[in-house]
Amino acid sequence: MLHLILFLIFGAICVAGAVNLIAQTHPINSALSLVVVMGSLAAEYLLLGAEFVAAVQVIVYAGAIMVLFVFVIMLLNAGEEEHTKGSRVALLIGIPGMLIGGALIGWVLLERSGTRPVEVGSLPGPPRIIGWLLFHDFLLPFEVTSILVLIAIMGAVVLAARPESAPTAKKEG
Amino acid sequence: MVPLSYYLLLGGILFACGVIGFLIKRNIITIFMSIELMLNGVNLSFVAFAAQWHALSGQVFVFFVMVVAAAEAAVGLAIIIAVYRTRETLNVDHVNLLKL
Amino acid sequence: MSIRIFILVSVVKIVIALVVLLTAVAYTVWLERKVVGHIQNRWGPTRVGPFGLMQPLADGVKFLFKEDITPPHVHKLLYTVAPMLAVVFALTSIAVIPIGNFITLRGVQIPLQITDVNIGLLVVLGITSLGVYGVALAGWSSNSKYSLLGGLRASAQMVSYEIALGLSLVGVLIMAGSFSLRDIVDAQSGHFWGFIPRWNIFQGQIVAFFIYLTAAYAETNRIPFDLPEAETELVAGYHTEYSSMKFAMFFMAEYANMITVACLATILFLGGWHGPLFGPAWLQALLPIGWFLLRVFGFLFVYIWVRGTLPRFRYDQLMAFGWKFLLPLAIANLVITALVVALIA
């Protein structure tokens, strides 16, 4: 019973944050509602028993990736959004279309997956087992992901660097 | 006891909100944030299935999704900064010519 | 324990922890003013009460009576919420920090920790990561160039040094085998050769201890890493436009962060509450708390001593130090610790 109440509370906060992200015009408000969504998702993971995933969600997603988004919004001084012809068309077609699509997916999920319940905290094992899996069964994806992150770091540094001004450098040399 | 379908429904709602945001928003940073919202919905489905079938591989896969999302966010934001420097705008409708 | 006793005990623990933490914050300010004063060959506060001990009370009353100015054109909601975020995250991490062993009252065994989660260390790291929001949003919402620059620099610094902080703790984790803070302290009980205590700092984590110390100074924006809030550099950085109670909240958040870092350092590196026990039974129950508080006090004293002695880093030196020196050193420490543990076990 308490499980259901907690799930509904955090689920409502998630959905409210997601709808707020779409409804707000200023990107900083959208960014902060996304942080709220990630926080309540971390609570949902705790309800499922995935404590390590919940902690990593807070540390990595809410505490690093979203800080990056907030930085960029602050640096570029993004203002409120303006409405163009394209955005009005998208509003008219996109929202009803996706709502119909979402309702369809929801109906299929509720019909098909049955009502087998999930208990609170039903995932087994301390983080030690996750570490074991990561370094034994999933070693190749782990190494490939680390190379991916290295490439992403180099790409981000190169893309965001200021263009070099060679003539001035030669003059001072 | 919460049925599994409730968790999947929540993940589906988050994914749908992400797609709506991606389609209707014009600010490029908000579009990126909608992508992150979609990835979060998918993560919730992974962990819900891992809890039902008592398979820890679902949780491990969530880490990979998070790492890929982080890498994509970093590179995407660098591209946004580069585009802003040349075009002086963050509205995707105004970045519609190859010529500056 | 029945659910009613559990809730009662938890509420009492929360109230005591908050009251003690807020008083400790106030008296850390007093300690800093006295110690820095003596380092600079002057007295520090002496007039308000004996040895100036009532000074924090006078400061509190002063903050309450100051005029609360809100500059025009600020982002109203974020301007008000940012100091609250800073204070809330600074005070929350005390919830997983254990200060002693169990206490048995009337047959109920009470752990001296508000909650013992198996991922206690990750909870503290997560709350520290969330603390960056208070600083960044305060800097941006104040609608002032000094605040924006100060906020950006401070949050970039905090995010950069968080990585070195986290990596230096992994060595401790490898030796303890668990994320739970109580388990990490329990792994440090006992002695080598009868008299050297089995603290992590003597078990080979001395490099990690210094990395942790340096990264913690940068995380809490203290000298030598306090460029974002130094008066001679950026007026006052991200809290330029704040006055009265909101400024007091930032102030409290900074000192509460210091105390949390000191508690974490004692738990992870200095053996927590292990120390010689002697005397009657009631004294033996209270002595571990005394040892813990002694070590936290020593750590805070070192914090304040460094503040009074060292000059501050320039911003590019600061970032270069964090990324090019501290991070490779932390990774090397992690690799060597893992190698040694794998070869011995």
C-alpha cells in the first residue's frame, strides 16, 4: 500500500516536471524541471531496489550533465522562445499526434504485460555484484564505452575552442 | 504491490513528453533536454524489467545508456556553442541556410 | 524495534543533529575569527562575552535586523530559492554520517547515525554534486556581471575538483569493500604491532588523504582556492547582490560544508571513532563520540590554519592544478591501491 502511494507521488512529480519542461518558454525553467524529473526518477529507482543506479543517476545525470546544460544556458544568455510559422504548425500537428501515439502505446502496455506485481526493493545484491557483472560479462562494452567517452571529450574540446587568431601571434613573436 | 505495467506506463509517458518537446520546441537547448528526457524514460523501463525478471544485466545496461547520454550531451552542447558563435541565434528555425 | 519507537528515535536524532550542526557552524565562525586573528598577531573578537564567545549570537541578531534588498530585474524565483538550495544540501549530508557506536537505552539499541544506507558514501557525493546548483543559480539570477562571472567560476571549480575528490575515495572503498560509512569505520578497528592504529591513513592511503584534503578545500571554496569569492577579485563573487538572511544562508552553507568534509575525512581516513576506551561503562559509551569530535576539531583547525597562512591561486593555475596534476595523481593512487590489494589477497 505504501509502495503504491510512494510510486504515485513520485510518478506525479515526474510527469509534472516533464509537462513543465514542454510548457515553459525560458530554457532555464525547462532545465530546472528536468532536474526535478531526474530526482524523482532516482526515488523511483530506490523503490525498485536499484540503489546504486539511483545514486549514479543523482551524481551523474542531475549533478553533472544538468549542470552542464545550466552552464551553457547561462553562458549563451538564452532568452525566451519566439513563435515562428514552423512552431505553430508543429504545435497543431505534433501534440495531438503524439498524444494519440502515446495512448496507443499505453493501451498496448496495459493489455499485454499483465498485472504481475513488482515488490519493493526486489533487485538482489549489493553494488559488488554489479561491479562483477561489469568487469566479467560486460567487459567489452565497458572498454568500448570508455573509448567513446575519450572521443567525446576530444570532440567537445575541439568544437568549443575559440578559433585561433594566427596573424596576431606572429606579430608578437 | 505495484504492477509492472505502471512503471512501464510512467516510462512511456516520459518518452512521449520527450518526443512532444522535441517536435514543438524551437530553442536548440530545450530540444536537447527533450532527448535526455526520452533517455530517462527508457532507463526506467530497463530497471523495471530488471526488477521483474531478477536479471541484473538491466541495471548494468542503464550505466551504458547514462554514459552515452553524457557523451552525447557534451558533444551536442559544444556544437551548440559553435553554432551560436557563427549564427548568433539559438532558434532552429533561423538556422536554415547553408550560407552564413 | 517497533515502528513507533523507530520514528520517535529518528525524529529525536534529527532534531539533535540539526541543533548541534547549526551551533557548530556558528562556533566555527568564532573559531575562525579567533585563530586567524592570532595568526595575524591580533586578538579577534574579545568584547562580547568571555573570549568573545557570544559573538555568533550578536552576529545572528545583526543578520536578522539588516535590510533585505532585492535588486531590480533579478529572476525573482531563482534569486530567493538559490540560497535555500545551498543551505538545504549542505545540511542534508549529515544524515548518513555516523558519529559513534551504538548506544543502548532501556533495551533499545540506537545507532548514532540518522540512517545507515548501504550506499552512504555515494549519497554524500551526490549531495555535494547537487550543491553546485545553489552557487550557479545565485550567480546567474542576480543580474550582475560580477555575480555571473563569480558564479560560473565557482561552479566550474567545484565540478572539476569533484572528480579528484571521488577518485581519491575509491582507494578507501577498495580497502573497506563497502559503500556504507559504518562498515568503512569498522574496517579500521584494531592495531598493527600493538600500538599503531589501523587507520586508513597508515594503511597506505596517505596520498589519497592529501588529494582529498586539497580537493575538499576547492569544493568548499576556501583559501587557497577561494578566488570566486575573494573581495579583491570579484567584489564578492556569486553572493554580491545578497544581503541579510539570504547572505547568512550562504555563509552557513559554506561552514556546514566544511564540517561535513571534516566529518567525512575522519570517517574515511582517520579511523572514525576508534580510540582507547577506559573508565566506567557510561564513559565507555560516550568516549567514541569524544574521539570523533576531537578529530573533526583537528581537521577544522587545519582548515582555518591554512586559510590564515597561504595566498590564493589564480584561476587558470587553479584549473590546471585540478585537471593536470590532481586527477592523474588520484588515478595513479587508485591503480596502485588496486594492484596491491589484488596481489596481497
